[in-house]
Amino acid sequence: MYFWFQAMFEIITSEASYLKSLNVLVDVFLMSPEFSSEHSDRCVITRAERHVLFSNIGAVRDTSET
């Protein structure tokens, strides 16, 4: 029984860490003017590159949060 709890603890803490990383990705990078095409004078990537990097991140974060 102990190993089951240990495995569950590992899964939960890993998922929490992953969600924290996803939140950093969204809050720091996705929302930064350097990665937003709306701020074209400061943007360092193209719209297509932004789509490749961040296209499903909202759905991934929502799934991880759930």
C-alpha cells in the first residue's frame, strides 16, 4: 500500500510542477510584447512562429489544471 501512495504522490507533484511551468510559459512568454504580433515594433518572432510555439498551450494548460 505504501508504494501506491508514493506513486500517487509522485504523479501529483509532477503534474503540479508541470502546471507551474505551463503558467510561467503563458504568463511570462506568451503575454510578453516580444512574442506578441500586436506589438510589432517589439516582436522578435513571426506570427507563424508564434502559432507553432503557443498554438495549443491554452488547451494543454486547461487539461493539466483539470
